[in-house]
Amino acid sequence: MVDILKPKIVIPVHWDNFFPPISRTEDLGPFFKYMEINHPNIEIIVPEIDNEIKIDLK
């Protein structure tokens, strides 16, 4: 999808497996490694539980 859309920012969401408690997250390591190798200029913002994020779209 990233190859097609060519975004400046990627925000991974809904990457847990739905059933475990929200306090147990999945390992995003392979995703970060893929992005670092294939799309080093794309910013990755990982939302934290109950924390607001602000994105400058300019």
C-alpha cells in the first residue's frame, strides 16, 4: 500500500490481534525494519494509548 500511495507519514493502527488485553501489543519490529530499508524517508508515528497526536500537514 505504501508503494502505491507514497505517503509522507505512516501511522500504524489496528495492528494488535484484537483479542488480548490492550496492554499487550504486537511487535512492530519487522514493520519498522521493512520501512527503514524500503522507505527511509517516510515518517512513522506510532500512537500511544490515551495520548493525542498532532500532525503538521504543511
